[in-house]
Amino acid sequence: MPGEKADAAGEALLRRMQRLLARAATLKGRDRKQLLALLDDVETTRRGLLRECAEIEGEMRQATVRATAIGAYLRNSQVQRGNRHN
């Protein structure tokens, strides 16, 4: 399912971000090349997490629309049944 894939990808990105932050804590300020590479990795991971968040937000929006449509269908069917029995 797409949701399970997104969960796995999101979890992997979060684990990667934790590893990068742990690595950042061990770097010295003088190690400019490693610091620049780390900043690039953090930014790439951050963008990936933002993409995952946007995808989840879209799925939530779609689920809300579906729930609203199901509720409207249910109310309509109950009204029609009530009219038939009168």
C-alpha cells in the first residue's frame, strides 16, 4: 500500500536525520569540508521530510473529503428511506 511505503520512507528519513545530527555534534568547527558536506546532507534530508509531510497532508485531505462524501451519501439515503415509508 502507498501509505506503508510512505511510512517506511519517512521513518528512514527521520533515522537519517538523527544520524546526521549525532554526527554534527561530534564535528569540530575547523573541519570546514565535513561541515559543508553535513549541511548539504541535512538540507537534502530536510527537503525529503517536507515532501513526505506534504504527501501525508494530501492523503489526510483526501480522506476528509471521502468521509464527508460518505456522510452526505448516508444522510441522503436515510432521508429517502424516511420519505418512502410515509
